[in-house]
Amino acid sequence: MKKVSISLFAAMISVSSFAQSWSLDKGHSKIGFTVTHHMISEVDGYFKTFNAKLTSAKDDFSDAVFELTAETSSINSENEMRDKDLKGAGFFDVEKFTTLTFKSTSFKKVEGNKYILNGDLTIKGVSKPITMEVTIVGPQPHPRTNKPAIGVKATCTINRKDFGVGANLPELMVSNEVQLRATGEFNKD
């Protein structure tokens, strides 16, 4: 039994040593969204406070796991009155739901530096599977640290009503479709 335990422990250490963690450089990253207003013009917004991490054991990132958390109260659309509405119960209800989260369930290489990312997005306590198109640039040495760094861009479209965001607002005011766009620079730990 002792030999089995030691062997199992050694195997766990061996496997975990292959997993590589990548930290988000928040100064070169953004989590944003775009909606159509009055079916005429686009309005952009983003979350000021967020974090993400990436873990991967394979050099081509085909086994990557992405996790993201954003503070809903940090929403910013560059319009104070609109931001107050977005923080209210009809939209993000930031008093009750302080964060939104995403955790990947699969990450598959399509071709070259293009991938498909599947995962669960949770907004206002509602979790739904989403699929994002991802582009990875790198890895290449970071100019300051010489450690490996990558750039990631992920995009998709969701229906805001699936998450109860602005559920009572007609589509003539704000489109049901919301384009999500996350860009980030990750540095190998």
C-alpha cells in the first residue's frame, strides 16, 4: 500500500508539473460588449475590474482552460445615467449579483492560431453554455521579462434575455443580441 501511495503521489507531481499557468496582464486586456441602440447605432461598454487565468499543459494550447471573473459594479459605458441603469435590478442587479464568470469546458484548435472555446457563462446567477472564436498570437518572449507571453482575442454573440439582463426592455430599444469581445495578454508564470 505504501508503494502505491508513493507511486500515485509521484505521478500526480509529474502531471501537475506539466501544467503551465499564465497570468493576465490587466494593463493590456479588456472585457467588453457591444449592443445596438434603437436599432440604429452601436453602444460599447466594458468592465473595469476583472481577472482571468489560463492553464495549459500543451504547447499548442489545445488543452487550455480559461477562467474569468468580472465585477458587475465596474461596468462602464461612458455614460453615467446609462451605467446607473445597467447596475440596477433590471439589468445586472449588482447589489445581488456582484460578479459574472466564465469557465471553459473545451478548447479546440481549428487551424493555425484559430480555436473554438466552449464554456459556461454565468450572469445574474444564470449559467448558459457559449461558444467563442479565439485567436492566439505567440507565444513569444516578453520584451521586459523575456518570459513567454501570448495575446488572446475571444469573440461571440449572446442573447441578453437568456441571462435576464434587461428582460423587460423591448428589442426596439436595445438589441437582444450582445457581442462580447475579450482581449488579453497572458504571461507565463
